[in-house]
Amino acid sequence: MERLTHFDENGNAVMVDVRQKEDTYRVAKAEGTIRLNNEAFLAVGRHTVKKGDVLSVARIAGIMAAKKNAQLIPLCHNIVLSNCAVDFETDEKTCCIRAVCTVSCTGKTGVEMEALTGVSVALLTIYDMCKSIDRSMEIIKIRLLEKDGGKSGRYLYEAD
């Protein structure tokens, strides 16, 4: 039976010891979407949301969150990121904004959690900035799109 990596022999939660792993280049990309009502969607695009430029603030929030992932998710390692980018795509037909967070580093452990945290906080920031216009916003489809590097190699999300 395979031993669970985040528990010791007594069943206590522990951080995985990665000192024996080799440093490799690692990259991960995650996405998520927020669905807004028409009024909020238009306000974001027209830069008329009272709290400011929603997507610029959400981009910075996503990057900051990715950098602080280990402070938010128990047992994650502190990782020095080489790069972090948060990008947005808007869809007028559905009033949706898709966020994509891409993170990379050279290190002993992957950056999937950093990418997922970055995209999540970017979307939450959009919600926070637009909630005075639309409290019915939905954050949907947060998922890992791809990762590469390390022992497990490459992963690509394949839609069903």
C-alpha cells in the first residue's frame, strides 16, 4: 500500500520533505471564470466601477496571492517564483470574464497551487469590486489547465 505523503506514521499532517528532489523548471497554468450581470459586465469594460479599474486591480491581487500561497494553504512550501502572470478574456455574449494565471519557478516542488490561488483571488477581487452592482455573480470552473516539470512530468487538462 502506498504511503500518504502528507501524513507521518502516527497520522499527523506533515509538510513533505523535498530536500532530496532536484531543482527543475516548473510551470503551471490555471483558469477560472466569473459570470456577471450585464450592468456589472459593462461597468468593468467601461472602467466605471466606483472602486477603480477592476481588471488591473484583480491582476495585481492574483499575482500577490500566488506569491503568498504558502501562507494560505497548509503544508505548501514557500516557493520563489520566476514569473507570474494573470490575464483576462471577456465574453460579451455570456457576460463572463475568464482569468488565467500562469506561474513558473525553478525548484523542488511544483507551482500548481500558486496558479490556482492566483486565479481564485483574481476572481474574488472582481467579485469584491463589483458586488455593489451585482451580488449574484458566480465564480465557476476553477481548474488546472496544465503543468510541466518535476517527477510527474506534463499534465494537460482535457475537457470531457
